[in-house]
Amino acid sequence: MVRAGILRSTIGTVMACLDPEDRRGNRASVGQILYMLKDAKVVAVFPAPGTPLDAGSAALQEVRRNYEALIEGDLFKRGKRLRNDAVAHKLIPDDPTPTVPYDTIYGLHDAAERLVIGLYQVCARGTPRFLGHKAGLADHAQVFWDTYFDGMQLR
């Protein structure tokens, strides 16, 4: 149950991060951010005064291309199908949740991470701080899973 709960929350969180823009304009997603960045006035506020917009513009075009390729690809479609049909909209599904290889979720997570790093470049914000926390998070996750598996006597 614990592993299923963590997997469900991971799928929901990663897919929400990657969602396209919404007609209401209220999504906290890469798609919504890219939609907002269509406005040149918004893009112009990010670089320091006197800094050319070229670097941010090039990064923005790359993020747009990568995002479009992702959401049109099979990886995103598999993740979206899993989230929409098996995880997010059903509390107790009638059918068993389909088996989805972990590499689908890992691939979507990695794509989201690359897009966020690119958006930091677009917004002239340097490097995201979460990158510096990866090793510590991996260590904590290992302790969690070791404790879980030992407690469940699964080893």
C-alpha cells in the first residue's frame, strides 16, 4: 500500500508539472508557463537591465521544442493515460491498475527536470537549488525503503 501510494502521488505530481496550459490559466505546469511566456513583455522582465535577451530567447525556443516533442510523444501519452484512467480520477477502480514500467515515470520525471532547468535559464535565475539536494534525497529515500522493506519483512 505504501509503495502504491507513493507511486500514485509521484505519477500525479509529475504529470501535473507537465500538463499543457489550461483555458482558465491557473495551472502550475510547464505548459502554462510556456503559454505565459508567449508574451514578450513577460519575457523581457527576466534578464538584468542591459543584458541581451538572446540567451533567454534561445533557451526558451529550446524548452518549447523539447516540451512539444515530449507531449506529442508516446512517453507522455502513456503517463497521461495512467494518471487519467487509472490513478487520478478513481478512488477505488473497478479494474486493476495496469502495469506500467517504472521507466515511464522515471522518463517523465527526467523530462520535467530538464524542462525546469531550461526555464531557469529562460528566466535568468541560474541553476535550480533542487539539483544540489539530489544526493541527500537519494540517501533519505534509501533509508526509507530499507526501513519499509525490513519492517514488512520483505527481505
